[in-house]
Amino acid sequence: MNKKFVVLAAVLIYLISAYFSYDLFSSQGGASQGKSGLQTGVVKNVNQAKINNVNPENFEGPKTEECPLTGELLTKQHKDLWESRRPLGIMIENHTDARPQSGLSSADTVYEFVAEGGITRFLAIFYCKDAQYVGPVRSARIYFMSMLQAYGANPLYAHVGGANAPGPADALGTINKLGWGNYNDMNQFSIPFPTYYRDYDRNPGVATEHTMYSSTQKLWKFAAEKRKLTNKDEEGEAWDKDFSGWEFKDSDPVSATTTTKISYDFWTGKKSWSVAWDYDKATNSYKRSHGDGESHVDKNTKKQLAAKNVIVALMQENSANDGYPGGHRLFKTLGSGKAYIFQNGEAIEGTWKKKEDEDMIKFYDKSGKEVELVRGQTWVSAIDDDNEVIY
């Protein structure tokens, strides 16, 4: 009887020991806890992550299919993919510790605004192309949501938390008011590993907030399987039923280039976020630099970011005065204002217009005619209406 007791006690001690050893290992090496309490997996090596089964970058064949968001001609394989999903907006940070970012070169369109303290942030819109690795992903801001709402019914919005101080900059509150919460809203706080994960080796030595990544395919897959959002919703309504995008034209560089360099600041004294674009006639695109002239590179491709259209929209920018220590910002995204459109090696001075959040921001020349955009990626930078654009 005593022997049996000893054996049972030994087994019990072993099981308890094994449990706590596993728990300790998991908490220290296997995962970290996000603010939501959901586990956020740690990926040590991008190859081990096995992020995607399909790599659209390898698609071959005639490029005959026009992307609805960019006008770019892509393969039938690309079209088969984009017709199965809806636009996806991903918040990508631009803190110096986040550079070089991953995935920006694959976006259809990129919007850039100041997030706080003169530090800009990007809303990268994906639909026709994929990014196997995208990030670092950061928090939501209300003016980016104004841009995103133009992309049809219930566009996907990927971010990590967001501004939530009471007042006009309350992004998380606005998400709920729009009915996006736990639906087309893809807040990392409510989505577990492996859709989002932290990679501490991607940019070694940076703080945890600069380590959140995902992939477009993971996000689209989660939306389809868990939220029943593909190109249609559960009721069968297509996302693009009422969508009205930009007009496009073929590349046609001017013979005598008039604009070879563009530069502008977001905030005075914040040189790390100064931007310059250099026109490359060989590709009829504008190559992006930041800071003191450092090439802005996508870590996925190791190539300098380049856009077919660079647009600078001057908007009224103010502080939200909501008590947030970092200083939440507000931009007047509705109405109209001055705009500079750079394409084909020339500058067009005109205006931007956006009547409602659901309307696409559009651009017009001095005669009032809508400017057709060159097929390919477009970057839109919003700067305060007192700022200067040099070209």
C-alpha cells in the first residue's frame, strides 16, 4: 500500500513538473502576449514561417488583365486571385526603427499621413498583388479610414489597435460606429497567431512595437474563413457594386522632361520624414528617398520604392487635443484643396476633391478635368496646407 502511494505521488510530481516546465518554456520562448491577451507567435525565421503556398510574383503569361485599382496590366492568374477577394488596407509604420519596411512595393496604392509627432504612417492598399511579408503593422488612425472607405463595401482593415482617446480622433470608436468591428476590421487584438506574428529577427534590436508582421494571403484567408468575406459578403453582395475608382492611361513620358526631382516636408525639424522623389525616365517612374537622401527600400525586394504617380495633397492638419501624450492628429479629408500630380516626367498643378468618406479622392487639373493616372502604383502624401512642395 505504501509502495503504491509512493509510485502515485512520484507520477503526480512528474506531471506537475512537466506542466510547469512547458508553461515556462511557452511563455519565454514560444509566444508573447499582446494587449488583447491573445497569443502572438514569435517567428524566428521567415523560411520557417511558410507564409504562403502561392507566390503571385512567379506568375507568368501574357499581361492582358487590367487591375481595377491601378490600371496595371497583369496576368489571368492575378485576375483569378483578385476576383476572389476584396481590397485590403494595412497600416504600416514609418518610424526609423521600422525601416526598411516590407511589402510597400507590392501595394496598389499607398497613402501617407502624419500619425503623431511628425512621424508619418502608411495605409497600403492591396487587391491585385500580394505581399508575402508585410509590416511592421501599427495602429489605426481615423483619416486613413476616410481614405479606405472609398474602396467599396466593407474593405478589410488590418492594424494593431488604434487611437481610442475620447474625441474626434477616436479610430477604434469609429470602427464600431461603422459596423466594422469583428467583421471587415482586422484588428490584431482580436485575431490570433499565425495570421499575425512577431518577428524579432527581421530588424534586430528594435522595440516590440516594431515587430508585428503578416501577409496579404494570411489576412485574406482569415477574412474568407472566419468572417465570410471574399469578393462577396454572406448575403452575396459584391464589394464593388457601388465602387468608383480612378481613370487610367498608358505610360507616355514627355520628350522634354520638366520635373526631375520632387521634395517636401511633413513637419519642420523632422528631417527623418522628409521625402524626395527622383524621376527615372527609363522606367517612367519616381524613385523615393527619405531623410538625408537615403533610398527608401522594400526589404522584400531590396529595391528602391518607385511609383508611376506621385500626388501631394495639401490638407488642413490640426491636433485632436484629446489629451493623448503623443498628440493624435486630424486631417480635413473631405472637401477640396490644392494638389500636385507628378507623372510622365511633368508636374500638374490642380486640386483634390472628396465629398464623402465613401467617395474616392480624385484629382483635377486647372481646367477642372479629372487627371487620368498612369497605369501602376500611385502614392498620395497628405501634408499641411501651409507646407511647400519643391520641384
